[in-house]
Amino acid sequence: MTENKIVLVTGANKGIGYEIAAQLKTLGATVIIGARDDRRREEAAKALGVESVALDVTDATTVEKAAAWIDEHFGRLDALVNNAGITGGWGQEPSKVAPELIRKVFDTNSFGVITVTNAMLPLLRKSAAARIVNMSSGVGSLAQQQNDGIYTGLPPAAAYPVSKTALNSLTVQYTKDLSKAGILVNAVCPGFCATDLNDHQGHRTAAQGAAIAVKLATLEADVSTGGYFNDEGPLPW
């Protein structure tokens, strides 16, 4: 049952995060969207009929305040969806990219996940069945980066795909760290969805991309942890 589940979704004022929040709300969860843009966050929360909290994954102070707010209002967290992410734009060739750009992307896509996850862990530990879902990407898979097809056809990039590979590894390490606590940790790939992240070039909708994250955030049985999934099932790391 998803009813009465308390779920935080980061970066949920638009795109896939917004759709994750919408689908969780439909399933009966109490959803909290966390985002750094106050206006967009409040507009999204009002439209969805969900809770919201100021949260910038790159700012530990706002993250700690968000955790304190959730603790005060709900006393626990049943699921955390680390959805917030940035691409860093084009022009990320390893031989040319500015290190500052790589740091900026990693700060959101990798370090931000650590910041948010660790701040929310005391609340997740209070849940009877806590779930952590990390929004990765197919380009984060080392195996898929080297296979013929869409991923090998992309231009070389040292920021976004590498940050997602790091996120995949973090997922495995958090799984090892939290398995005894019964907290399930998984990474998901939404597929190539039409969002602001790619100038709406994707062939899938944001709602389609959200479905796998919702599924992993609402797992009822201790059956899947430390995995990397899309709609069709497990993906190679």
C-alpha cells in the first residue's frame, strides 16, 4: 500500500520530477517536492496538491533545513527520490572541457545526492520500509557507452555521463552501507524523455520516464536493492 507513505522528490518543480510527484500523489502518497526555485516550486505544489520545501542539493544548509522541516511535520520519510540533475550543456569533450564545468555538474548530480541522502537518512531510518531511488541515465552505463547505438553516437563528454556513472557507483556503495538497515537503494534510467534537460528532443514523455522511479520508490517487499533499472528490467552497469 502506498497510502500514508511520505516521499520526498528533489528537483520536482518540472519535467520527470514533477511527473514522479504526480504519479505518487495519485497512488495516495504524501508527496513533498524539493526545489531551489521558490516560485516554480510553489506553483508546482499548488497544481499537484502536494507539499513543498525549499531545497538546493548543492547547498547543505538548505538541505539540513528541509530535513528538519520534514521531521517537524511528518516525523519520518518512507522514500527519497534523488531526481535533481543538470547536464552542463554541450561542449564537454574531455580534451577541451573546463574543469569548472565538470565540478558544477558533479556538485548537483553526484555530491548533491550524497548531501541530500545523508541528511535524510535519520528520517528514512524511522520508516518501516525505506526506499532510495537515484535518477540516473543510460549514458551512465559503462557497458552501454561502449555498445553500438544511441549512446555511442553521442559526442564525447566528461561531465554529464561521467557524473551519472559516479551516481551508479554511489548507488552500489549506499546499498552495501544500508543493507543491514533494510533500506532499499536503486538507480533508474527514465529513457530519452522530452524535457527541458534536452530541449525537448526526447521521444518519450516525462510521465513515461517517471514510471520506473515510482515503481522502485513504492516497492512493498524486500526484493530489489542495489540495481539499475529501466522499464524493461535490469540494466548493465
